[in-house]
Amino acid sequence: MLEKTRETKVLRDVIHGYIHVDLQIIWELIDSKEFQRLRRIRQLGGDFQVYHNAEHSRFSHSLGVYEIVRRMVHEVHDLQMKLTEREKVVVMIAALLHDVGHLPFSHAFEHICPIPHERFSYDIIVGNSDVNRILCSYDEELVLEVASVIRYQHKNPILNQIVSGQLDADRMDYLLRDAYFTGTSYGAFDLERILRTIRVKDDKLVVKESGIHSVENYIMARYHMYWQVYYHPVCRSYEIVLSSLFKRMRYLYENGDPMVEELQMFVPFLGDHPSICDHFDLDENAAFYGIARLTKSDDEVIADLARRLLNRRLFEYETIMNDDEYKQMEARVRLAGYDPNYYCYMDTMSQSPYSPYAKESGSNIWVLTESGEVAELSQRSVIVKSLVEGDVKKESKVYFPDLGETYGKDCGC
Amino acid sequence: MLEKTRETKVLRDVIHGYIHVDLQIIWELIDSKEFQRLRRIRQLGGDFQVYHNAEHSRFSHSLGVYEIVRRMVHEVHDLQMKLTEREKVVVMIAALLHDVGHLPFSHAFEHICPIPHERFSYDIIVGNSDVNRILCSYDEELVLEVASVIRYQHKNPILNQIVSGQLDADRMDYLLRDAYFTGTSYGAFDLERILRTIRVKDDKLVVKESGIHSVENYIMARYHMYWQVYYHPVCRSYEIVLSSLFKRMRYLYENGDPMVEELQMFVPFLGDHPSICDHFDLDENAAFYGIARLTKSDDEVIADLARRLLNRRLFEYETIMNDDEYKQMEARVRLAGYDPNYYCYMDTMSQSPYSPYAKESGSNIWVLTESGEVAELSQRSVIVKSLVEGDVKKESKVYFPDLGETYGKDCGC
Amino acid sequence: MLEKTRETKVLRDVIHGYIHVDLQIIWELIDSKEFQRLRRIRQLGGDFQVYHNAEHSRFSHSLGVYEIVRRMVHEVHDLQMKLTEREKVVVMIAALLHDVGHLPFSHAFEHICPIPHERFSYDIIVGNSDVNRILCSYDEELVLEVASVIRYQHKNPILNQIVSGQLDADRMDYLLRDAYFTGTSYGAFDLERILRTIRVKDDKLVVKESGIHSVENYIMARYHMYWQVYYHPVCRSYEIVLSSLFKRMRYLYENGDPMVEELQMFVPFLGDHPSICDHFDLDENAAFYGIARLTKSDDEVIADLARRLLNRRLFEYETIMNDDEYKQMEARVRLAGYDPNYYCYMDTMSQSPYSPYAKESGSNIWVLTESGEVAELSQRSVIVKSLVEGDVKKESKVYFPDLGETYGKDCGC
Amino acid sequence: MLEKTRETKVLRDVIHGYIHVDLQIIWELIDSKEFQRLRRIRQLGGDFQVYHNAEHSRFSHSLGVYEIVRRMVHEVHDLQMKLTEREKVVVMIAALLHDVGHLPFSHAFEHICPIPHERFSYDIIVGNSDVNRILCSYDEELVLEVASVIRYQHKNPILNQIVSGQLDADRMDYLLRDAYFTGTSYGAFDLERILRTIRVKDDKLVVKESGIHSVENYIMARYHMYWQVYYHPVCRSYEIVLSSLFKRMRYLYENGDPMVEELQMFVPFLGDHPSICDHFDLDENAAFYGIARLTKSDDEVIADLARRLLNRRLFEYETIMNDDEYKQMEARVRLAGYDPNYYCYMDTMSQSPYSPYAKESGSNIWVLTESGEVAELSQRSVIVKSLVEGDVKKESKVYFPDLGETYGKDCGC
């Protein structure tokens, strides 16, 4: 598994300049059909409906996460010294494969299939896949070791933190990449500086105190990306229309709708046990083709929702202060002839820039002070302390169709 | 048709910073379902298989062409003065819609359907479409006027040149955009400078002599993009596998293959008269879904070709000097059990940086000399003269499958 | 004064792309010798000793401030409507000239000459200068009107706020420019977005609520630039050595040192009434030439300090917690044979990201809420509220020479 | 001399991201006063009068050349293998120091002092300098070895080619850096790609054939930088006024002008044997201070020329076709009361994109063909062949003062 490629192979990348590959096993995994499938899943789901350049795939993001981890294990002196050569390969592979289990538009799709993508990633790594065959061809024990990092259960906690902590390679790549493709300067932070200040102390990834400004900057970048991109009301609107469509699809499926039953890409997920073959087949092309088919359904609700997604006639939205305002809108929606179950949705968003001591593992960022102690970030950063102790930003909106519009515009294709 | 939006609307764009829209008609056309469909057609077809960031769509390119034209008619003094307000709107609309007729992977698809995309663009503009309805709602005569620009037949030749000349908004946007997303610095040229030096003289778009360096740079950018991106052998390999698949699809269709007959997205194009509804339905999602279905075909050739495309197991290539070398490869391919008709292809690429006096209309770039005369570019640029008089770069390659490989790797999904 | 140039003139600029000039008066002012002198004053004083690319001058910054104001008065709808054409020209000129009174290394130089640069700017505008002659050649009343904006006393308060408020063109340009040339991503914020959300309400420049994220980002950018660049300890060290040198120069001058008396560039400022001719002559070349001369002084203190500046042998520094630690260092410095008066300095830095309700005029940023009211920023931004209510970051350091070093290294040139 | 710094030190740089230093000797050389002096010499002389951001110094350029060489000897596999550790250090030091002998505005200054900067670099390295002391403190033989690379005489020809060939680190850095700071996109080429395709073959630095496009691009970049920046007529105008001033200075000096005799920074260079101490003292601050003093000279010619430089009232220019046109202008200049000796200059510029087989050593770029042979670039590149065989661009201009202007505008400071 330490076998080198003949020469270092490089893939140009707009974020990292080049992705460098000099291990044969990495090169083969990139070529595996499960990894190639990630080219067919967009990183930001429907957000390209707002930010038209945000058309980038999970394929390029996954390469980016791998590249950050590759640099970490080669350039961060503590990691270079404290990880074994095997651990370095394991964590690079885990970084590459951490998103291999993604389905299209992850969150909305949970209305159909509640299995989390991490579970599919695990199943692909340990199951009957190209990926699995490649890993086994080098070392059968790699399989469970890689899978354990993805589950945050590797016995060396450093590996888990590299792939999924508060300051992990996954977030670092997606913030930079999503910022770049949405054209928001907000997500930019100083990756070079952070890499230069990372240390390992007491089984923790920590940041030297002199790098604290870069971390403050990273936290603000994250916060702004949430409000400017991930929670953008038009992005949310797309997601909500999609959720309504899947909700209706489940309803129709359970009521034996013949057209839904023909949608071979979705049916296995409406049932109990989708296989990794079913998973492989459900890329964005299949999903959108299915949705395009639904524009011709006899069920008016699902046909309308499908047309909304395809032709970008999403829901309108209003900020609301309380439940009553939502109820009023629900009544208006019903009065206009729409079923509020699918056409009226209250969405509450809240995001703190950084929440130490939350329950999830790895929710803290640790600082290595000049005197050599480890402290939680908000104890050392005046700015972060203010943010942690201040209020949490929260907003509620109600989403609903344009109540004046008519849909006669279609040519009926 | 000159009605303004309430305030200027902007769409962030990585190339132009912002796309500015302040005409209601433009805003509505962007929202039309035929224009929204362009989100589902990649600008560079399969090139993202080489340049993994090149996932951008014709939607963003079309907005970019519109934006360049919008700037031309507002910022280039001669255009501002010499075009009527109506002509300005017409040419902006034509810029926006010039690619609306594109099908997925244009060139390869010609094996199935030889109708050029300009023809579909025309049909959509004049036919039963959202786009047509919007145009008519403002002014019925707009329809034919916009369509005439797209056909290079508008009575004001300046409009035609703006959209499709040697130095047109279309090329300027795609060079910049494709360069950006492929990460090659080659495609960068100085758009600002070119816009500042454009003039109108004797019904020609010309460039002031002081802008000649920018034009030299643009020509070199174009030349390098051809060899580095558009003619990249792996991009070509993808295109060739795709062409073989479509060639086989036509063969199977003509022989009554039942699976091909079920592929509703392709069938209308295999027949005689695809409608604009058929065109609307055939986006990349549909095409790739169809190809994914073909991986399960009983026909081994098409199933193999489909798997190659999906899982990126493209053809190998070698540079060849003559037909004999091609014949030798053909024999080897046949010996290995492959039908050379689908598995062996000779590809000859040639590209001159700039060819004045070629037969196509608008093939020259004109320079306005300091003394006020109009001269063809190569008469005024020492560099361009050298390039025009020098040899034309030409390369032949043969494409073929890896003759040592086996396909047992698949899990059979 | 509204006379146009024959065609819009442009100056390429790394921050704004182009600086656009289409008024003859602006073009002449740029060509004035007082404005050209700004090419010889670096924007960041000695910071290029830390950030080696930060060699940019006040000339390019001043053009940048002008360009932002030019865009504001043309692109911000409220300003376009509510300012008269005359006011637009006045504020653009004031933006261009606001820094014309700068001397080299402003703050340190106050040890020699306590006159603030705004005073010199005023004197140049109203005095016997090229700038004054140009203004008068258009309209004599322009002189006092431009000067009043620079003094924050124009009768239209909007003009004052545009040039020097909390969200003024001056800060916006220097943050972007300094960030660019220091290579820190911290200073980047979204100028386009801010320009798009600026409104005028009740004689105040305000920002629409939808632009609040850009303003949060701008405030964080400012905060980070302070700590990463302006307060960088090596930048501070340079400033402190420079202050010591000027302090010693005053001492020597008052004691009749003959060499100092020969330094024609400094002498007028050591006396009582430097003229604007004296001001004109004291650019960075003159100042550094004077400092270079001092390396050959018989006074060992000033000769050593001058060599330190020239050859970058600045002071060391340590973080200290209290006055006692400073006293201890002072004793060590004295013991090593240095006069602590020049060789030991306690420096306390503190910076709040944003302080509404501070005493200075214009210290608030105002937000226009969706309901049309004007609120102070921290009332509408959860983040800013946290920062305002949180602690203020404060750090003390002591600066001193390397107590182990010797200065025999010089070749004695 | 192979001693490492405690940890890799980095200096942010806008071109290379970071300059990396991990050898103690490099760190000390950067800190030497002769190298620090390069902060006080602009890279592009007076070009910042045209491109106002082009204020960068030879200090940052020299760091950039060092960084490219550092990457070459570490990342180019052939160099990594074929150079000894000692040679790697030698060539990195030579790269760092290659410009240490520069005086301000090199070419114009030759009217005063014809000694080339390479000679001063040599003298500084072998003479009584900080630089020499640092080298000797590690290894006395380093001195002549480093000096030999700078003179293109090192016994290993590869080292000479790395620092000064046709595709050397010096040119690669200055093209990128000058392009960046002038804001012209022309100078951008793909450094990464070139570094990846460099090989060593038969004692030559060569480029793999697959990198030929990057080299074509680099040649065009170079060509465009010449015409757009280095030969820009306003940059030339500045240089010509400067040359006239130095010519007049020599005349006055030879005629015993008392003010010139007082200009201590220039006098040693007007005489016979300027020392390296004289060289050290003549930085741009001293030179410009001297020029500012000359504005007050009794000699009207030199006073006028000095004011022109300081206040940017440069010469006008016209394109001319032959000597007669020059003679006519000379007559007009004389008639207007100017001495044509200082006020009329004919300037002929010519630049071929690439000239193989020119007489200078190292004038070719070599390509390593796929079959392993070495060929001269124009034999393998269709584009370069065309350029080499085409005409050479040549332009003549005459420079002269605005014959209508008067100089009464000065306030007489």
C-alpha cells in the first residue's frame, strides 16, 4: 500500500492549484467507479439555482479534502513524526472516500430514505465494490481501518479529528470551494497559515496561539457561508420544494401510483433495503430524469412540484415572528387551492459561529498557548469569547407558492 | 421592450463579477424554461473528465455572453451612438439565446441527429416556447429580428458581428470561462482592454491599433486553449467513445433493438422530426440516464461503451504519422476481439491561430490604423503575420481500447 | 469644473481594475506636483520591512479612494439623486486630495513635528500650490468647499461621511489595498455588495439590512488587519526605533548638534513654522537620505538607531503583564549600556472591532431596516452586538535591543 | 553551510504565496545590509510613473528568484539527483544575490558610470561586505563559487543556466512579478507546468516536449511585456529625461559646477573608482534626493530636467519613419530654445519574441523530444518557428518637450 506511482501525478484544481498523487492505491481509488460516480453528484445540491457557478461536484471536493490531508501529513511536522506511514495512507484514503456514500440532495432525500450517507460510505468500503476490491488487493485489513476513520472510531483519535473535527480537512475544503464557486469572498480564510500552526498535543489536533487570528477568520468565514449560502432563502426554497416532492412521492408510492412504481431509480429507496448497486445507480442524472418524468404525472401535485424544480419556479418566502403568522399563511395557501401539507412550510434557521462544549465529539477547537498548555479556543480569543457568550442568530421564514401565479404558461411538453 | 426592472438586478459571476440585468424582458427570458434548461447542459461536454473543475454549464456561459454584449452596447462609444435602442435590446437578447438550441455533447451527438444547434435555437425562438411567448408579449416583430441575428442575417451587420465574428462576445466569454474552470492560464486575455479599443467603422467592428497587443494575446489564448483543452487527447477520447456509442445506438435502432426503442429521450432524434418538446426533454440528465441504462443492454458493444463513459475507462491513444500506422492498429484491435468500427478511430486535429480570408463570413479581424484606415490584422501585427504565413500545426492520433485490460472488475450492478 | 476629458481616461489598478477619470479637473489635479509627490510616500511606512510586498504608495491609495467615491456618486442611486453635480465633483476632489498633506511615517514623525497631516492638506489646498492654482482656475469657491470636506465640516453632512465616516471610501480602499499587498486574506471584504446596499436616509449614509453580512465582514476584516498588520510587533518595532531616532534628533537639535543642523530636510520641522514648500521637499527619499547621513553622525545613539532602520536590525520584544515587568527590562537595558530613554519602550495596543457611541463624529454605522427605520448596527447584527458587548482585546509589549548583540559587523561605510 | 534553521521560515509573497527558507546561511544573507539595501531600489525604475502599482523593489524580486531556484533544485527530479547538496546551496545563494550590485535606474545611469551591475555584484561578494563575511563564516571557497555562477562561469554549466539562461529563474520571476504589479495579464504564464517539465540532458536544462505549450506561452508573455511595459513610450520617456539629466550632470561635473560637486551620492561615480561603500550609499533615496536638490540648481537645463522627473512632466513622443523626421524635430526643438543634445532623442526599439542562435551563450531553449533527443525549440514548435522566421517588430520614436508649454507654473519651492 506504500507503492509509489512512477512519477507524481497531478490534477489541476482551482482551489489547491494541483492535487498531488504519488501513491498507486490513491490513483486506483480515484479511478474506481464509485469514486467516479461523485462527478455526478453536485456538492451544493440546488444552490446552483441561486449561485449559477456553484455547479461543482463532490468529486472535486473529495479530491480537495484528500489534498489537504496529504499536505497535513507531509507538512505538519508533528503529524509527520507522530503518525506511522500506514496511518498516513489510511487517513488520506479516508479523506478521499468520506463522501462516497452521498446520494443526490442529501437532506431533502431523507423523506424517502433515512439512511445517512456515512452508512452508505461504510457499506461501499466494506461491501461488493470496486473500492473494496482495490483496498483488499493491497491489504485486507485496510478495509476496516479506513471505515473506522469514517465512523470517527479509529483507535488513533488524531486520524478521526483530521477528517471530521471542528477544524477538519472536510470543512476547510468545502468552505474554500463553496466560497469560490458562489463568488462570495466570505468563505476565504488562510489555509496556509492554519496548516503552518497546527500541532499535535495530548492526542489532540491543536493550533498554536500565534495562529489564533486565522482560526477566528475561519470561524467567521464559516458563519458567513451559512447565512449567505447554505441558508440563503432561495436555496432553502429549492430544498423545500424538493422535500415536498419526495414527501408526495412517498405518499403516492404507498398508495400504489403506477408512475412512481415505474421510477426504477427511486423505488428501491422507497422500500426497505436499498443495495449499494441501487445506490450506485441513483446519481443526479437519474434523479433529475425521474423528476422530469414526473412533470408528466397524472397527479397534479407531484407534476407541479416537478415542474417547479426543473423550470425554477420555486416558493416565495416571508420572514415570520411567530406561529400565528405561519397559521395565517397556511390558511391563505389552502384558500388558493393548494394543499398546505406540500405547499406551506415553516423553516427556522439558527447558527452560532462556534459552540464549544456541544455534545458532539470533537466540537471544540484547541489552542496551544505559548506556555505549552492546551486551552479551548474561546478562552484565548476575545472575539470568539464574545461570540460564544452573545446571542445566537435565529430566523424563521414561511415558504409558499406565488398565490397570484397561474401555470398555463407551459407548452405542455 | 425597453421596460426597466424596478432596480438593476445582479447575478454574481466568477468571470464578470456581476451579470447586470435592468430590462424586464431579459429578466423574464432568463426565467424561461428553455433558458433554465441550459443549466442542465455542460459547456464543455466531457472535458470535465480531464479538468475536474470544468463542470460549468451553458447557462452561465450564456449569461456571460449577454453581459459582454451589454457592456459593449453601453460602454463602447461607437456602439452606444450608432445602434438604436431597439437594436441594443435585440443584440442582447440574441446573445442570451444564441446557445438555447444546444443538445448534450453537440458534436458526438451528430451521429444520431445531424440538425445543428443553431437550427434548434431558431426553432425555439420562433416556435411554441416560453421564449417565444415572452418575446411576443413585448413585440411580435422581435421574434424574427432576434432569430436573424442568430442566423448572421440581421440587416445591420454590426449586430451579427457582435454575436458571431472573429472577436465576438461568444468566443470572448467561452475562452475566459473555459480557461478559468480548466485552471489553464492560457485562455486569459485582457477583455477590458479589448472593450476599450473596439470601434465601428464602415459597418465593421474594428479594433484601434493601440489595442493590437490585446488582440495578439487573444489569438494566442485561443490557439492555446485549442491544443491544451479542446483537443486534449483525453477529451478527444471521451468524445470518440461517445461517438462510437451513438453510432452503435443508430445501428441497433435500425435493427429494432428493443432496449434502444425504450430510450424515450433518444428515440425522437433517431427518427426524422424531433420537435422542440423532444429537444427540451433531452438534457444531460436524460442523456446520461439513457447511457446508464445501456450499461445493462444485452448488446455487448453498447453496454461496454456505456460503462466506459460512466466509469471513465476511455480509449488509449498514440500519435501516428500515416495511414499505415492506423491500419496496423486496426488489425491489432480486431485481433483482440474488438470491432474496429467502434473501437479504432483515427483523429486528425489541426488549428491555425488565425486564418484571415477563410471562406466563412466574418473570418477577419480588422484594425483601425492611426491614420483612420481599416486594415486586416495580419497587415498590422508582425506577430500575426508570422503566424499566418507559418505552418499550420497538425497532429494525428489513433484511439483504441487498452488491449491488455479485462472487464471482469465490475460488480455487475 | 464639470468639463469632461476628451475620452474617459483609465489607469490600471490592482484593486479596482481601472481608475476612471472623465473630468478635466481631476486629471489636472492628478498631474499636480503635490499629488505626484504622494508617489514618494509609502502607504504603510515601515511595514514593508515585515511584508516585503507592502511597498505601495499613498499615490495609488489616493487614486483608489477617489475611484470608490466616483463609483458611489455614480452608482449609488440615492447619492446620484440627492447630490448636486457640484457636490459630486467636490467630494471626488476631496477624496483624491485627502492625504495630500502626509509626511513620511506619520506617527513617528510627530516627535519632531506635531502638526497633523490634515492640517497640511488644508494648507496645501488653500495655499500657494499647484493644487490651489488648478482649483482656482475652475472656480475659486471650490477651494474652501473641498477643504471643508477634508475637515469634516461641509454643510452637506453626506459629503463628510463619504470621505471619513465609519464606512468611508478611505478605509474601504486602504483595507483592500493593504490586505492585497501584505498578502493577508483578512482584509478582503465585499466592496461590490456594500456599494449596492448603501442608501441615504435622514442625512445619513446607511446600509440596507440585506447588506448587513457584508458590513459584519468588513468590520472583522478591519479588526484582523489591525492585529495582523498595523499592530504587528515587527512593524511596531520599526516605528519605535524611528520614534527614538526622531526623539534623539530633537534632543541633538536643541543642543546645537552641527550635523543635525545640516539636515535641511528635517530642520524646518524641528523649528516652528514649516512651510508647504518645506513640506513638499520632505518626501521619503529626503527622509531616508537624512537617516542614511545620520549613520555617520558622531552621536553614537543616533548613528546606531539610523543603522538599525536602514539595515533592519530592529528591537526585540516581549509580551508583558504589568509595569513591573517593564521596569525590570528597563534595568537590564540600562545595565547593557543603553539609554532606556531611546532603547526601551512599552507599547500597549488595544482595538475593538467596532465602537458605536464613541465620541468622534461619525463613529456609528447605520442600518436601514426593512421597515424603513434607521438603527445603529449593533442593534441589528447579533454578531456585532456580541462583539460590542464583549471584552476589548489589549496587549502590552516591551521593545528593546538584542542585549547580546554587538555592532562590529559593519564595514564602516 | 547546510545548517538548517530551527524551523522553516516563510515570507509571504504575492507571486509565490510564500518564500521558504530553511538554511541558516540564506536567512543570514537576507538579513545582510547589502541585501536589505535592495528594498531601496525599485525593480522597474521609473515604470511606476505609468503603472502606478509597479512600485515593487529588487528585494522582493530577488527573493522570488531564490524561491524559484529553491523549488527547481528540490522539485525537479533531475536537478535533485544530479546536483550535489553543495551545488544546490551555491545556486540558491547565487539566485538570491544576482542583483545585489544594482544601482538605481540601471540603464540611464550608465551615462555617469559605465560599470555593469554584474561587476558590482561580483565586487560585493568578494569584497569587504556583510555578504562576504557571512559566506566566509561558513566556507571561504563559497565566495568564488557563488561569484562564478553570477559570471556564468561555474564549472557545472547547469548552475549557470538556472540563474541566467533563456528560461531562467530570473526572467521567470520578473515576468510574473512585473505583470502582476503592472496589472497586465500578458506576463502570466504557467510556472507550475514549466517546473514540472524541466529535465537535465547532456549538461543542458531542457523542457519535455509535453511542456512545449507552456514555453510558447512564456515566450509570448515575454514578448508582450516588452512592448506593453518595458518599451512603453511613457516609460521610455522617463528613462530618456533621466539619461539627459545624467548626461548634463557629467557635463557640469567636468566643468566644475559647484552644486554637482556637493552631490556626495553621485560624485564618486562621476570619478574613476567608485567603491562598494559608495555603491552601498547610492540607493534610490539618495539618488532622488540628489535629483530634488538639482531642481534648485543655477543651471537651467539640469534644474528643468530634475523638475520634469520629480513632477512627472516627461517628454512627448511621435512615431517616426526615418532620420529626416528626426532632423525636423531637432530643428523645432532648437527653435523653441531647447538644446537638442538634452531635449531631443531618437529611440529605436526592436524585440524578437525569441532568437535562437544569437551570439550570447545560453540563447537557445532546448526541448527533450519523446524519443529522447534534444532539439532547439523552433524545430519542435510550429508557432515558434513562424515567429523566428517572421519579421522582427521594430519601432522608432522621437522624444521632445511639449513645445507649447511654459514652466512658470512652479511655486518656486
